[in-house]
Amino acid sequence: MLTLGIETSCDETAAAVVEGGRTIRSSIIASQVQRHGAWKGVVPEIAAREHVKAILPVVTKALTDAGVTLADIGLLAVTREPGLVGALLIGVAAAEALSCATSIPIVGVNHIEAHIGAPWLAAGDPPEYPLISLVVSGGHTHFFLSSSACDHLLLGATLDDAAGEAFDKVAAALGLGYPGGPAVERAAKSGDAALYPFKRPLLDPNGLDVSFSGLKTAVRYRCFEQDPDGRPLPQLRPGVRVEDVAASFQAAVVDTLVTKSSVACRRWKTPRLAIGGGVACNGPLRDALVARGAKEGFRVYLTPPSLCTDNAAMVASQGYFRFMAQGPDALPLVTAPRAVWRREAAVAPSSPQG
């Protein structure tokens, strides 16, 4: 079966054709990074307008590059949650219109579930369940116990800023530009990661919830000048190097995520960990997870960098497996800015983002 996937949850307009849920025939992404760079973050109204302009050309190119037409497509898969509501509506409207016009069955996909399945779009072994899934991006930092492609139990999440959001905000404060993750990683290569020993926001050492807001604030108070009332100013303190701040901040985020990943694998006796999402592109994080896994006996499945950021290939793949398990969805699809998850009972209730 060929699945046409559509993704518009944030600031990438994407479409892809995937065969059998695993083989990518085409993957097209129209990025909006330049449109949002001036604001150092995504502006929802601008994102929605850009999706309107790009959606049909992107879908057309995905079909053309795959060498197929709509007549060859057996399933439509579209992101319906979580995300920016205005942005989601563009993709859902396009997919519903195609479904109505062609009678192709349609499936609404959870964006985070799509990230969870992204590692297996690369060549290699199919997933072996159960496994621990970590989705870490600009809007999400979630730990799951995944029992199948469609069954994910939330074990822990960020209580405030996601890791990627913290990267963006620290990068903005340091004048490194947007998106913040790659900018901080580049600067950190020539910095001293041990110079500023920022506290690791681990919260309960036996739980998997995390918090990055305090880490971001610690950077501002430790490294920036303060006004007479003690509030941080835009200027770095004398002698403080951007590269050292970036490296020290990045080390704190990486240590936190690696430590929590280790806790998850030990606590649920699961020797497999998969990581997806935009922050999964971070080189030091990837290296540290693999090293910890080798030391402690859990295998790490890394999403290829090209599939870490938002894309429609992962949406098409997840849609295929959800369709095979549950069949098509009825129209209209319901969009939602947040997803509702089953929460692990031993973890205190919280209100994680996404």
C-alpha cells in the first residue's frame, strides 16, 4: 500500500509517499525558518498563511517525485494533533478534500506518535516491543513505554519548557539566532562545558518528569549583567564567553535527558530506547545516549537526522500502522492543540505540554 502523508502541525509544510509503512518513495518539506527568524520563534498566524500557500505544491511534488498519481494512493494520513490549531487545520482540510474527491480512506495521526516511529523508517531491523520512547523537540519532551506502534503509556514529561524551547530561548539570549538547537550546538563546539556547572533539573530522581525553565533562568542570572533590582540585562558579564555558556547549558540538558533515559530503562526493565524529535539531531545527545546504553546494557535506536525534524514520511508511516490496526477514521477529523495520554499510574498526575 502507498500512503500519502501530510504534516502541517507547526512551521513545516510537508508531504511524503511511503510504501508499506517503511519505504520512503518521496519526502518534501517546505520550511518556514526564514519567515520566523526575525521573531526568534514560530508566529502561529504566519505559519498558517504559509501553509495555505505551500500545501498544494508540496503535495503535488511529493506525488511527482514518487512517480505516482492519486490513483495509486491507497491511504491518506494527516497530522491532526498536537500542534498549532490554525496550522493543523490547513493540512487536515487538504487531506479531507482529497479523501472526499477520491474516496481514498483517511487516518488522523498524532504528531508525537509519528516521531516515536521515525527511527524505523531507516534501513535496519523492525522495532521490538516493548521499548522506551523519548520524543524531544521544541514543543515536547515526553517519555513513553511503547508496547506497539499504536500503544504508548506516558511515563513522564516536561512540566514547563520543552528542551527545544529552552535551546531556542538561550540561543536568543546569547544572540546565536534561530532555530536555537543547531546554533547552540555549533557555538558549544569551541566552549568549555564544565565552566558553568548548571544544576541538572532532575526533580524526583526516580520519576521521569523534567523541568527546563529553571535551567534557562539560571543561565541568565549566572552569565548576564543585572540591573539594580537584580534582574538580568541583555549584556553578558565581563569575561563570559558565549561558547562556554552554550557548552555548559547544552551539557546540562544532555545530562538530564540521558539520566532520565537510563532511569526509564532500568525501572521498566526495558533494554531498548528510541529517540525522535528535532532535538534528537543534537550530536552530543546522540553520542551520550549510545555511550550510556553500551555501559548499562540498553540498545539505542536513533532517528536519522533528516527525519528528526517535522516531516510527512513519519506521518505516512504511523498512519499506515494505525490503519492496519484500527481501520480508517470517519470525517470530519478533529484537531487539537494538545494530546491526551494514558499516564503511568505510579507517577503523580501533572499537566505536561503536548
